[in-house]
Amino acid sequence: MRSSNTVVFCAIDDLIPISGNPLSGFVGFLQGLASAGIPSVWVTSRNRHQLDSAIRKLGHSGPFIAEGGSGVYLPQDYFHLKPAHTVRLGRFTCIPKAAAQPIAAEALEALAEETWVSVVSLRSLSPRELQQNTGLPRHEADVLRQRDFDELFFFAGASDADIQKFRQRAQHHKYALRSAGALWSLAVHADLAVCVQDLRKLYDRALHAHSFAVALATPETPELVKACDRAILLTDRGAREPQPHASGRPSPTPLPLFSPSTWLTALEAIQTRHF
């Protein structure tokens, strides 16, 4: 299927705004990967509806992992050999990891009752309230809450101690709980690392070789770094020399997020596997 057995997993939320243009240089980087025969997989906390515009605009033809590791979405006929367990969601074949809605919505309600912490799910808001609480135009706000797996919500008047108690109980139930500014997401059984593993197995079969996974990550996606063989960390902090882990694998290669040379450096590192 591809001339390279390298697969790049790109955390795109800080690189492709919900509205507006992608970060300068990122589109050229994606084109460079395509020219080198290196597939890229988008990794995001957004849902498939939110990605639709960016996928069409940038011509992304590869898989993506959405809703924070809730599922792997495959374009039709991307892999010749089909995964064992899939569901059809829109125009995508999905390998689900998290339990489908309304499981997360029910879990959120039960967790709020268990902890006595007040939460407000986005799906419970009127269109006007939704706009006011998200700051998004009406259409974008409505698309935001159309989730396949996770449930978006915010805390209503909760103290730091309340939120900590809520997080501890979510961890006890093994729910995936993530924060994104004022909003939070809860999913049942979501696991980004397993999503990466499932995709790598498919690439292994398609390439007839063991895939080499590279994460293009940000500080907000440490779990993606751990799931890949090597990683490039895009950060606004100063670059430093990577230090080896106890396992012998080097730590992520840091690159400045807003430097004009970052994307060429990242592309060269991925092509030569020099990290």
C-alpha cells in the first residue's frame, strides 16, 4: 500500500483550528509526508463532524482517531483486509474502543449523583445556551455536541475539591475523563493507546512489515507519545537534547511550535528516522 513502513500519528487540535487556517507550515509538512509515501493518522479530541471541513479542505485521505481515543475511523476501502469488529458511522468504517452513546451520557449522570457534584451536559442545553457556554457560532456549537462516544459537559459551581472528588470516582470506574479549557469529556472504555495499536496491526498487514510509529505530539497529548516508537514534541519552550528513558528509548525530540524551520526539520527527522 505504501513505500514506507513509517506511520505518523499527528495530534492536530493545536495545528488545525476549528475555524480558520492551519498552522503555518503544517499543510506543507503533510504534503511532504504524502510525497514520501508516509501515511499520516490524525489524532483529535473532536468528533467526525467537526473534522469534516478540514478533511475536505486538506484532502486528508487517511484514518483518524477521534473523541480522545474513543474510536478509529477509516475511509472506505482504505485497507484491503477489513478489521474484525467495525461499525458504520457516516461515510466512515469505525473500529470502536469506547462504548457508544448513550452509555457515556448515562455514566456522567450516574457519576454526578454518586459524587453530589453538579454537571451540565452540552446536549441538555438549548441552542442559545449552547452558544453562550461555548462561544461558538450556532452551527459549530451544534456540531460540537454531536458525539458518537464521549459526553461533553462542564461543572456548575463546583469547587476544586469537588472536581478532584469527581476525577477520583471517574478513575475508580475506569472512565476516560479529559479537560479542554472550561469543557470536560467523559467516555467509557476510551483508550488512545489501544486505538494506535489497532491501527498499527492493520498497517502491519497492509505493508507486510512491522510499522514504525512516530508521534507528532504536543504537551497535551502525552499518551500519544507513549504509544509510539519515537516522538516529536511541538512546544513553545526552548529546545533541549533528548534524554534516554530507563527503557533505552529516547525521550521526544522537542521542536518549537512556531518556528518556520520546524516543519522541514520534522519531515527530515521522520524520513531519516534521526531523532
